[in-house]
Amino acid sequence: MELNDATTALAALGQPTRLSVFRLLVEAGPEGRTPGDISDALSLPGATLSFHLKELAAAGLIRGEPRGRSICYRADFDAMRGLLEFLTRNCCGGDRGQCDPGDCT
């Protein structure tokens, strides 16, 4: 992942509703969720959810796939891993052995 892509992804996740939607889709795994399920789980009106799904998709963090008359949304785990790798690329001066989160206690 490059700087511009990471900036776009982080900007999309920097909004509380979009972060909640993304986390819900990550939790759902490869099965994903329909907009109705997402709306019910997060108590979001359809128009609001639609706007946030569009923003997450434009950032490359989620993908929608037709499922009958609805769309199933899934987190793009490759994009998520790419963002995490971008954020930790030079962690601890490039010595990843020093980057154990357990050491921060």
C-alpha cells in the first residue's frame, strides 16, 4: 500500500460510523452482511448507511457483491492487511522483533 491509498483508507476509518461498519464487517468474516443486517445491528437509517458503505468501498476497504435482490458487503481483508503492513513497515527501526505489543505493558 502506498501513502495516498493509506491516507484515503485512514480518512474513511476516521469517522465513527464508518469505523463501526468496517469493524462489523471484519467481525462477520468472509460471509459478510447485507445492508439490512448492518442497519439493524448499528441502528442506522438506510440512506446514512448507503453513504458510509459508498465511502468505505471508494477507499477500497470493503466490497459489495450481489446476493439475490440485495448486496452482500464484506471487508477486504487484503486491503486491511496492506494498511496494517503500511503502518508497521518500519516499526522499531525495521527490527520487527522489537514490535511485540505485549512489551508495551
